[in-house]
Amino acid sequence: EYKMKKLIILIFSMFLAIITSALSKDFKINDVEKIGFQKGDQQFYQMIGAIDGWGGTLGGDTVEVYFYETKKKINNAFFKSQVPGDTWKDYCTKDNVALISKGKNACKLLKKLK
């Protein structure tokens, strides 16, 4: 009985892992451009563990957008240390994307990523 229970838990957690990885998308820069991101300069994304990063504008806001291998790898501590501050007013994530903004419009748009 105990072994059976362990097996069921194992199968269930594997199933869950497959489902969550299927639900979580790996967005790239062109996906963010589809929702109106205007690309500016490439950022020093490696310092914060990202795989890509760009400055630019989204929804009229000056933003920096960073891409991570997975949602779990997003450097939340770093972003939360920047926001809210004198420069950055908003911080949000969508799957493997992290965005910091000088305004309040960009995060509303990031939610529309598909």
C-alpha cells in the first residue's frame, strides 16, 4: 500500500510538472514587440542572470525587459530592490519575462502576452 501511494504521488507530480511547463511559455523579444514594445539598447542582462534584456518603450513608458530561461530563474530580489524607487515605478513578470517601468502602463500591456 505504501509503495502504491508513493508511486501515485510520483506519477501525479510528474504529470503536474509536465502541465505547468506546458502552461508556462518561453517568451522572446519578438513576442514583446508584438504587444507594442519599441526596442532600444541591449542591456547588461547577464549580471542579473537573464538570457536577454532590452531597454525601450512600451505603452509610452520607458522600460527594461528581461528574459529568463524559466519563470523560476527570474531575479525577483534584484527587481524588488529597484521598485518602487526614484527611477522605476513598476515591476511585473509574465512567465519567463521580467519588466521594470518608469510608468504605470507597461505592466498592463505585459499581461496581454500570448
